[in-house]
Amino acid sequence: MDGNSKKSSDRSSVLRTTTWGAVISASVLVATLAYHGHLPGLGFGSNANQVASNTPLLEHPFPGFSGHDKVQPDSTTKSGSQVIAAESNGGRHTGAAVPAPVGPSSTVWGASLTPAARPQPNPQRGASSGSGQATETVLAAAKIAPDLKGLDPKTPVDVIVQYRRTPATDELAQDGAITQADLRIVNAQLVTVKAGSLSDVANHSNVAYISPNRKVRGALDNTVKAVNADIAQSYGWDGAGIGIAVLDSGVTSGIADLNSDSNLSPYRVVYGQTFVPNTTDASDPFGHGTHVSGIIAGNGYAAQYLGPYQGIYRGIAPEANIVNLRVLDSNGSGTDANVISAIQQAIALKSTYNIRVMNLSLARGVFESYTQDPLCQAVEAAWQAGIVVVAAAGNMGEYDGAGTNGYATIGAPGNDPYVITVGATNVHGTGLQTAQTMTSYSSKGPTSFDHIVKPDLVAPGNKVVSRKVTGSNTLTSANPGLQVYPFNSTRTICSSVYGSSRYMRLSGTSMATPVVSGVAALLLQKSPNLKPDQVKAILMKTAWKGFSQYSTATDLGTGVLYNIEQDIFTVGAGAVDAAAALNSTDTPPAGYGIAKSPSVVFDPNTNTISLVSDASVVWGNSVVWGNSVVWGNSVVWGNSVVWGNSVVWGNSVVWGNSVVWGNSVVWGNSDGTLEDAN
């Protein structure tokens, strides 16, 4: 397999990365073995600000956009922070308290949600098991994330402390830690503490794991046709009544495409709240969240009546409602705590707004197993609460700093086996499903540490046209060429001379993710009793699997040509197909976790990779749900992956517990420079 070989290697203008190269110590294994249970008890609360909205807002002219999905890192990051999909100024929440959750928010489909059991801690802080102080020190070190080590002891750092049992508000006060926020869905707190006190914090018997408050970043007409959503819409499936929580850079008001038909009441952004520090504004100064929301639920009003534009830029589920939970700032930056707090609120609002889908067009690096990562634990809590979580794979497919040809670059929380993780395809300027090939930048599996098969699905994500915010935004200010303008009367020239830009073009897995979120909404509108695992299983089985073994992609920003092997770690189960999903008569089991993505095991003696699934999952249990049916005969024979002759399979970085990316990698990039040629 030729994975992702380059004919040119000059990538410095696009990827600002450094190679970690550091192998995770044995403490990672110790931590994994010591940390049992993935889902702590649910709870809610945040000190973010909220704004509810049902007021119809009319369209006003504003500049446009046309671009990609890259974001610049915040130059004022704190020590110990890492990029997610947008960065923020420390991740501390300020402002008014979130209102109490409405309804029985800890109920899953009418049944009481029981948190997974955690091991009972020793009653004594720092109690020794009898093997001496050295053992005690090793166990404490295993509780500290690898990217927290080596910091200046005097430097204050924001960390997320996960606990074995519910902590007191001042649980860590004796170590000088200041509690900033409660993250109860992961049984954790966001605290500020000096780096030199981390070992003392880890010595608490109630502390399970400590990780930085890592930073996160926030990627239609052809798109709708390529996934056969136009067929679904023609039968009346439009997402009406389904609430979709969009955790992104906000949604700006006054967007006609997000009103009801004919630009009238009600406005379909039914709720807005910010989790970004030092602001009460849930709008979208960055521009990313509005674009994502348009892909999901835009009705194409401006393109039809305020143009003419080249196309009718309608979203996948044009009557669905958007719940706007802003987690990214004006530079597209955020933190783990921002996102976790927003997930808590989405769960709390689930019954009020019928939130059935959560869109996370953001990602950050992976630093430990998903079983320890607080962001992954939060999305699992949402999944168990009955919300289909759809996450971006990441835009690191071109990265070869660790010699993996872009493999093992899936970001968090897309590395979690429960959620639906989405990669990006290129439809090459057509609306044809069969024209799809993989983009150069779409991140590939398997995941770091856990070796989970990802992505689960792929969808169009290159040069996707969707709504831009009214007025200016960071993305179009930095990249005016991203704006899409109306045409002249003969539809031969598009220019600002013929009207204001109301749309922009972006590329990235951030754009592919809302496509799948929209399709999930259509499926849930048709079959409202489906559980998240059932939705995932149906979408994966019915996905289009007609990819050729090899393709090429040219990065327009650099001119580099990439040779891509379209294998199971690149295309997953295939390209999402709305019509096929809605026409499916299959009914997968309803159990929690039945559609967990499998892991893979590499056999260096035979140079083969085998799929390994939990006993409870649907994959491989029958002819109907066998591995070859779900992932395609050209990708999997039995339990063995067919295309296993790449240098990747012999790469110890992919299959070991080594970190692939550099600390300065930017995830979910949205600075307008990411785009493949048609």
C-alpha cells in the first residue's frame, strides 16, 4: 500500500507542526489499568451565559466567504494547554449561572441512567499498598497526563481533574488548587494549580486522572445530491422537529436561511448560549459555526430570493432546529472545559428542544486512551443520554512528521469508539455520489493508543458552500477570496458588483461532519425511536462503498500531489447515503454500545491486521451485519483487512503507545487555506 506518498514535500506553508517523537512511559499503561469505568454520574451546571431565541430575524446584506477549514492557534496559550479545534484564553468560565436543567435530564429513553461503577479508593490520601514510597510515586505519576510533565513548578496551569467519587467543592484546596468549574458529566473539576503541586494532587486517593485543559478548534447543492439527501427531501424528510446541538463558534442572528420558509417566523435557532470566557455573546464572530449550521439546516432562502447565485445552497435537514452552544472564540479557539460544559447543557436541554444529534466540528490531539480523556468521557455521556454524537476526524491526513503517511492522526473526541467520526471527500464539482474520492487532508485511523478503526463514515467536505454571518467575521476578513457572490443576469460572472455575499466556501472534515449530522436528523425524523447505536449502525451499513483502491488529491495551497490508498482507515464504512439509510429495513439491536467501532490488532509475523470487536457489538454477529457487509468486500475479508502492504503496518509509531503529532499542531484548522483541487 502506498498510503499517502508525496511527490513534493514542501509543507511548511500549511502545517505548522513539530514532532513529539516521545514514547509514552509505562505509567500510561499503569493509568489505564488503574482507571476503570468510562461514564461517571451525570450532573449539570456551568457559569456560562445564555440567550434564548425564537424571534424571527430578517436577512440583511453582508460580505461573503469561500473557503477552507483551518484556524490559527492562540498566541497567548497557557502552559500545559493543547489545541482542540479552537483555542481560548485559559478556559475559565465567567458570567451568569446556567439555569437549572428542565425535566429529568438523567433519564435515558424513560430508563434511569446508571453511571458505570468506579473502583473504590483507599480511605487514606496517598496510602501505600506496602511496596514503599517508590510504588506510591509511580502510581501518582501514572495519574498525570504526559503533556503535563516537565513544566515549570511555579507556573499555574488549568487542569481537568477526574475523580473516582463525587468531589467536594474544596477537594484540592490544601494543595493550593482553585476550582474554576464543575464538570459533573465526567465527574471532574476544572482547577488552577501550580505545576509543582500536581504530584500532590495525584496522591489524593480520590483522584483518578489529571489532564490539561486542552485547547480545541473548530469543515450545497452538490453536497446534498452527492449524499442523496435530495431524494430523501423529495419524500418529505427534512428534519422537522429534530433539535441539533451545534458546539462551535456560535451562530449569528439574522440569517434568513435559518428562519422558516419564506424568511418568516419562527427562527430555527431556538436557543443560544456561550461557554466562551469573558463574553455573554452567543453569536459567531469567527464565522465557522454559522457555516456549519447552514450545512445542517439551511433552507437556501438567500440563494433563491436574494441572488441569483450559482446554486441553491440548501442544507441536509432544512427544517431542523439548531441549539447554538458556543464553545469557540473569535479566533476559533476553545478548551476541553468549554466543550464539556456545553455537552452538560445539551443533555440538560435534551427534552426541552428534542435534541437528538450533537455536531462537533472540532478536534484536538490525542494524548492518552479514550478511557482516560475527559472530552471522550463527556461525549459518551451524551451518547448514553440518547444523543447521536457526530465528530470531525481532523484535518491531519497530509501530516507525515512521524513517518505514518497521515495514518493514526484521528483527533479527539473523534477517537472515541462510541461516536460517529467523519472524514472528508471531494465530489470534484459534481453532485455525483460516484465521483467522490478522499481529500488529502482528511485524518486517518487507526486511533492512537487504542487502535480503533476510524473514521466511521465519510462525506463531502471540499469546497462546501454554506451561509456566512451577517457582517464581518474573522475568516472572511483574513481570506476575502472565500466569499461567494451573486451572478450577473446571464450567470456568467459572479462579483460584489451584483450584490452582497451571503455565502462562503470552506473545506475540511468540519464541513463533512454536519452533512452526517443532517442525515442522522432525517433518519430520526422518520424513525424517532432509534437509539444512537442503531443510527450509527444503519448509517454505516447503508453507506456507499464504491471507492477505488487508490486515488490522488492535489492540495491547492501547496500544489503537492498526494497518492491516497482508500482503505478502511481512510474511508471507514464508506460515504453516507441518506436515501439508502431511510430506505433500510434493517433493525439493529437497541443495546448501548452495540455499534462501537472495532479495534485492530497488527501481526508483524504475517503483516496483517485483524478486526477485534466486543462480544456485545453487532459487527460480525450475522450475515446481515458481518464485517464485509459493513466495511465492504474490497476492504475486509472475514476479519482481516485486505490492503495491508503499506509501510504503515510496520511502523511502531502507529501500533505502539507513541504520540504521533507535535505539540504545536493546529486541529480543525479554519483559516481559509485548506482546499483540494477539483
